[in-house]
Amino acid sequence: MIDIKQSMREILAAESRAIENIPVTDGYEDAIKLIVEAKNNGGKLVTSGMGKCGQIAENIARSEERRVG
């Protein structure tokens, strides 16, 4: 029989290792600064994607709608 709790621990540990291995570079900070600058100057952020990326783009749009009202 499958030990679901142990399986979940293994999956979470693997995901944690994957997240720890994401390279953090100046590019992230640069991108955020550009987005903030554009928004402060009345610009808009356009997102797109399919599948999971599309879901993330929709979440960004929805959170912006709630923030702006």
C-alpha cells in the first residue's frame, strides 16, 4: 500500500530542492523595476501564456483588478 504522507514529503522535498536551485540574478530585480516604473507612469502589464503559464497570467491580472478596484 502507498504511504501517502511519505510520498507527499518526498514530493515536497524534491520541489523544495528545485526552488532552491533557481538562479537568482540581477535580471529579476531589473524586471521588477521596469514593471513598477511602467505602472507608475500609467503603463500596463500585458501577460500571456498557455497551460500553467496562462493560469499564472490570469492570476496576475485578477490580483491587479482587485488592487486597482
